[in-house]
Amino acid sequence: GAVVSQHPSRVICKSGTSVKIECRSLDFQATTMFWYRQFPKQSLMLMATSNEGSKATYEQGVEKDKFLINHASLTLSTLTVTSAHPEDSSFYICSARDPGSQPQHFGDGTRLSIL
Amino acid sequence: QKEVEQDPGPLSVPEGAIVSLNCTYSNSAFQYFMWYRQYSRKGPELLMYTYSSGNKEDGRFTAQVDKSSKYISLFIRDSQPSDSATYLCAMRTGGFKTIFGAGTRLFVKA
């Protein structure tokens, strides 16, 4: 069964709206979660690494004021796309790594469409 | 040069064929190697995970790691239409950051 739950799976909203995406680890405590963006037929692009209880680490070129990340507990990280515009439309995927094992487990992604 | 190179395909095979998917990499410090399967509009699903060199088998899937050649492979035996998906290789050092290949799109025709 799924070990990482991501919600919502689909969002359609107007330009200027802020959108929050939640990522939960279900069976383990994740001190670190990851947020990716994926364009059609392309691979995953790491946006930021979310650390529980501290600030997220953003990859080069990712606007931290645009993509707000909060990792308030060991099982929940949120990504808020602030004042979203059509160019922010994409597939956003979170992942978490179980400290007891090595590989990351992914959520099912959120398809964001900004009109 | 990208750290991880993966042919994006598409790769089209008949049902029952043996599929070979490959990645090459440049960073000799990579220790952990993964293969993920991603269906359209879904998140990647972990298929295989190996540490260092060697082979690992799980049902119809076999993962191989050749660190001397910096080359990893995933073999799918008796391929099925349900195996049609994008397959992503991934690898990392002992740290947190995982590097993904571009993904190979596989189509298995009935």
C-alpha cells in the first residue's frame, strides 16, 4: 500500500490564487521530504528539500517566496504555491525517505492547472 | 555531461519479450541505485533497490549494477501490456540528494 499520501490530486484554479499541497508519510516518520516538479514527458526536477523543524533547502532557480514549504511535523510537509500563474501549471510530486530504509517513496502527485 | 544518462525512448516491444533498460552515470561515488516505474499522471513507484554492485531479482524484474563500468540495467522478463510505463533510474551517494535519469518510455504491445 501507499506509504506517502499526497493531497489534492488535482487542482484547477484562477490566476492569483494560492494553492496548498500536502504530503504525508503514513508508516514512518520522515525528517526529510522532497518536492519535485515534472513537466510532460520529462524527468523529475527537484525543487526543494524539506527538513522537519527547520527551513527548506531550495534548488538553484527555485523562488522560495513563490513556493513556500513548511515541514511542521515528522509526517507532514506542505508546499504552497503563492499567487499562482499559468506558468506554474505542472505536476508536483512529493517524496519521503524512511530513515529505516534507503530509497525514497513518492506520493501520487498533484496536477495543478492555473487558468 | 549529465550525471545520469538514460535513453528516453520510446521503446516498443511485443508482449512476452525481454526488455532491457539501461542508465550510465559519471559519479563514481554513487552507492545506492534504484529503478522506479511511473504510470501516466501518477507518482513514481519503487521497483528495485540495490546497494553497490551486483544483481537483484524480484519476480520478473532483475536489476544489475556494474560500478566498474558505471552502468546499471533493469531487465523485465515476459513483458506484459501492464508494464507499459516510464521507467526512471535513480542513484545517490550516502547523502540525501537522489539523481534521476530522464526516464525511458516503454510500450508493450499485446
